[in-house]
Amino acid sequence: MNPRQERRLLRSHGPLVSRDEVGDLRDGLQVITRVNGTEVQPAIAFNLEVKRS
């Protein structure tokens, strides 16, 4: 993946947040995926699996 593709990928995943906005990570980082405003995938980041090709 070249740097241009990496920037495009980051933009497509929404805004980045500061450490202050994230809060306490001892309980896990909650990640919510929404499609057209409807919550479709709530999860804790620790439980997510990353598939790499």
C-alpha cells in the first residue's frame, strides 16, 4: 500500500480522536459502526479480529 492509498483509507474510516476524547481504556474501547445513522455493529475493540490479505 502506498502513502496515497493509506491516506485514502484513513479518511474513509471517520475522524481521529484525541486521547482525552477516548477516555479510560481499562474497560475497553467501544467501537460502533453506523450505516445511514443506524447502529449495525457495536463492539469492544479488544474483541475485534483483523483480517489481512
